[in-house]
Amino acid sequence: MAASSSLTVSHALVGRSIVGGSSSSSTTTSHVALPGFVRSSIAGQSLRSSASARPSRRREGPRRDSMRAMAAVETLEGKAGTTALVEKSVNTIRFLAIDAVEKANSGHPGLPMGCAPMGHILYDEVMRYNPKNPFWFNRDRFVLSAGHGCMLQYALLHLAGYDSVKEEDLKNFRQWGSRTPGHPENFETTGIEVTTGPLGQGIANAVGLALAEKHLAARFNKPDNEIVDHYTYVILGDGCNMEGISNEACSLAGHWGLGKLIAFYDDNHISIDGDTEIAFTENVDARFEALGWHTIWVKNGNTGYDEIRAAIKEAKAVTDKPTMIKVTTTIGYGSPNKSNSYAVHGSALGAKEVEATRQNLAWPHEPFHVPEDVKSHWSRHTPEGAALEAEWNAKFAEYEKKYPEEAAELKGLSTGELPSGWEKALPTYTPESPGDATRNLSQQCLNALAKVLPGLLGGSADLASSNMTLLKMFGDFQKSTPEERNVRFGVREHGMGAICNGIALHSPGLIPYCATFFVFTDYMRAAMRISALSEAGVIYVMTHDSIGLGEDGPTHQPIEHLASFRAMPNILMLRPGDGNETAGAYKVAVLNRKRPSVLALSRQKLPQLPGTSIEGVEKGGYIISDSDGKPEVILIGTGSELEIAAKAGDELRKEGKKVRVVSFVSWELFDEQSDEYKESVLPSDVTARVSVEAGSTFGWEKIIGSKGKAIGIDRFGASAPAGKIYKEFGITVENVVASAKALLG
């Protein structure tokens, strides 16, 4: 729901913490009271190999002169400690990861051991954040796309002073109820921006985060006050680069010129099955260059601190395209017997190897120990973070004085507080209104909402003219026009979904939607599942929702898709039957900012039915027509089949039957109603029930009971005009009437 109007200005930009706690987990950290505007060489020369010594099996890509690199680090040197202290800090990160994985006897120590140097430089020297207010709006965002290495990020959050990762949390890594689960979960651990796990999702989320920054900066920055100004950093690995979703998203990032997106590719040549030589020998640098990225190669990611610093500085200097920094590392760096092998990827080192690694890296400390000088060095991030936020708050105060309208709008986008009365913009319809496809009615709703919801933006996977998703009063979000709100995703369903997750999780007032044919949710199901898991309120506009699309045939006709999304936790599956129900579906989708919504919409025209309403949709299932007295039979329809149920009800009433017709737009919303309400719609003693839906009958027994009849399709579709297909599959008024009579005896 919308945030309370009693929000004070001092809390206006607290981000999603204001909107409410997580609904997914009781272990989510409590939100603290927020002031202001929220928010040389390492020991271990006995290593079998090091990244700097190991010859690359791929072409080098762009060469970077080492003298140039050394000259470029002066701006970071002020933040860095001495080399000895940096090395001690890096080893602290390594051993916190080693110790946590060892205690859990489960996890992935190799990536944290190899990526500790770049992680240290990012969190200790480069990134701008406030650990005591993780939701400060203008913070830099970090995404660990290679989420299996999450102990890297947990160690960094712990050292930086985030309250969500205390020593006890590190000791409870991967345990029941802990705030340090086996992959980063944004709803479990404050400081984690997005949920990553399935490889490639994180880099795609990062593209969405960077898109949001560029879009908001274009809309709100002024020549005298750049109020939106932050970076998105991401670490991805070989696995992320192998997954197709990363190519989809990174292609778009290059096309859009997301200059504040900086990705670190952990180039360690190892995946679960062994050396990547067995399956992955492409030139990643060349691919990213072809995608429109700036590329840099850090050859020594193990000890080349100045090389990493110089690469970051160079990346920031390139403002017209994203940057991919290939950092060649040794997985499991420091382990004398398991480094540079798959043995250290996904298993604890074991007691003997932990001890050998401690000796190899000259680490005499007990498990989970943070040396005092390391602790003292990192402790500065609490006051520095507060100062960064205070500085930005003062900047915003000046901005608000000069640009009050823009400031008010930015506050709303940052808090998730919806404009008062926004829902009044939704169109309403009467039975006399002309019939239309719900995809067209959807476009009417989108364009009405775009006028009153400044955070609404989105687009389609190269189907905007068919999905009917263009916002007519806006242009296209492009490299040179990032302030616009129509996003052209191209034929990239999977990347589209994950990018929208990033947009939704950037700021709670951003409401992304994306569209394709309903059957092509098969291409993006993984991203949609992450939407549900990570509480990202993306609106999925899915047209051509049944056999009603006709001649394109069974490859394009969804059958099992409604049932599959009804089975997915924390997602709303909505199938409206006319204009009022389409408007109602959009109202529900906008209000649900912590769970995504799927709107299944028709290609074929449908009449505006009597009895439908926006309010009814909010109940999930409701009565659209009834006979006097207790019904003898209940007919239940969804979407385009609601018309069939309504006509069948009329026919049965002509024969003297007492018939109730129920629209069942959303099973999930109906389940959330009181028992009394559910009984009032579907009386338990009325067992004669017929459902009609042009899709799988799987699950309908829950609604119609063991004595009811489900009319649907439990095979793939066919290629023919829609009317013919409906008739052949028995999705007809005549079949509903006959089935009802059979139940009545």
C-alpha cells in the first residue's frame, strides 16, 4: 500500500525501508531510526600458481600500460591504508569467508579468497554508502552476481559496520533463520541490494539499477545541482558470462550507454566441473567490446591493488558506455593444495587445508578474528558514511528550495508514496461501452496511469505494437533520451524481466512493467521467480493469453501457464475478463509493491459485462450475476471465458435454474479473503460447480470440489481461427450448459 502521508521530510528518502518490512521472512532485520535523508606482496609464495604468473588462455583484449596504471591511482591512495594494512584487511576478508564456510561445512570459499582484493578496494576505498542507513537514496549500489561467493559480501558488510551482519551472523552462515543465507537475499540481509543466485541474474539486475540511476538523473538533475549521482558496481564470474541472460542484459547496457555501470569479471578459469577450458574459451573482452562496453584487463587480481585502483579510475572516466574490468584471479588464493582448482569452488577447505592456508598466508588468528588495526581502519566508514549522507541532505535542501516540484516528485519515487487519488485515473466501463480486447483496454489503463504515476515506466520484448504497451505521451528511453519512459527491450524476454527487477529494487516508487506474449514467459520464468522471491513489484503484461490468439498455433498458445504461476509463491496471477476487471487488475498491481503481478490479456475482443467491477477484482473472486435465493449451480469463469460463463448462466436461467456466475480473476487474492467472504461467494453446500477456462484444468478441483466439472484444455492447442478452436475444444456456452445440467441430474 502507499506509504503514510505523515512521513516527515527528514525521512522522505529512506527508500524501501519506509514502505514496510519484508513479508517473506520473519528474520528480516529491523529498520533503525534514520536521521536526515536516509541514507607490495602477500605472504604465501608457496602458492602453486598465481594469476599474474599463469598465462592466459584467451586473447588479452585491450592492453593497459602498467606505468599509466600506477599514475592513475592518486585519488584512491588517500583512502587506502598502508600496503601492509591493506594486505591484512584482504586476508581478514579471506579468513572470515574460510571460517564461516568451515563452520557451516557448506559454501563456496574459492571466490571470496580470490576476489578479496577487489572487494576490499570497492567497499573500503571507492564506494559511497552509509552503513547505518543502508537505504540512503544516493548510495552506490553493489551486486554480487556470482552469488555463491556471498561470504565475500557478508565479510565486507561486517567490516564496513552494517548492523545486519554481526560476528554472530557470520558464525551462523547458511543456518536456519540466519541473516547470512547461502546466496545473497535482499529481503534477509540489509545492505544486499538484489537477490542473486541463479547465475547471470545479478548482472542483469545491475543493468536495471544503472538504468534507474540514469533515468532519474536525466529527469531530476539540474546544471547547478546533480542530485542523482551514484554508481552501480557488480562482480560476475565465468558462470554468469556463460548464461545467456547476461548477454541479453549487457547488450542493452551497451546500447543504452550506461556509463555508471562498472562490472568486475572474476576471471579465474574455474567452474564447478573444472577448468573452463572444457567449455568456455571465447574472448570475453572482444564480446563485451562488441556489445558496446569499454574493457580493461587487470592481469594481477591477487596482489595488483594499484592496477585495480587504476582500472576503476579509468572506468569512471568513460561516461558514455559501461565498463567491464576483467580481473584475472586465482580461485582459492592462499590455499596451498586447492587453489586454482574446482576443489575450492563449492566445498569447505577442510581442517587440514585451513591450517595449511593459515600458515601459507601467515595468519595466526583464531577463527572469525578481526585484528584491531583492521577493525579501526574500517570503523571510519560509520562517520564517513554519515557525513556523505549529511552532505547530500544539504544538497537536497538547496535543490528543494530552487526546484520544489521536482523535489516533491523525487521524494515520492524514493519513498514509494503514491500520489493521492491516483486510482481515480483508471478508466471505467459500462455494458454499453464497445467491446475490446483486454490488451487494448490494458493500453488505456497504462496511458491513464502514466499521467498520475511518475514512477511508471516499461516496455515490451519487441512486441509493443502487439502487446499495446506504448505510453503515448512519452518517447523512448535511449542513450541520448534517458528521461523518457518507453523502454525498448528488443527480443530479450529473460534479460527484460531481470532488468525490471533491478529497476523495481532501485527505488520503491519506480513501477516497471514489461510485456510479451504469455507463452513466452517460458523464456523469462527464472527472472519472474526472482521477482517473487525478492519482493520486486514488477508488472508483467502478458497478452495473447490463450488459444484465442488463433492461427499462430500451439507454439504460441499457452496451456499450462496460468496453473504454473498460480503455483508460484508471492506472485499475483490476474486474468481479467473485460475493461473494469482490467482496470481493477492494474489497481491491484500498482498497490502491490512487494509482489509482482502477471496480467494475462486477450487478443480477441470481449464485451463489457454487467456486474464486473474494479472492487470485485480486489477480492480475487466475486459474483457478477445471481438468481434469487440459494443457487443450484455456480458457474466460474476467468478472462475471455467469463463471457461464456455469463451467457451459459443466462441460458440456464431461461430454463428455470437458479444460477450464480462468479468471476475468478485471481486465486491468490481470493485465498486472502476471510472465510466468511469466501463462503458467501462459494457456499460449501453448493457442490454443483462448473469452471471454464481456456487452459489446463490442473488445480481447479480446489475451487470446484470433487463433484464439480472443470472445462479446459489438457493438451496443446492447434492452428485455426479462434472461434473454430474454441468450438473444437469444447470451450463453449453449449458445453457449459450441458455440464451444469449433468451435475444437477
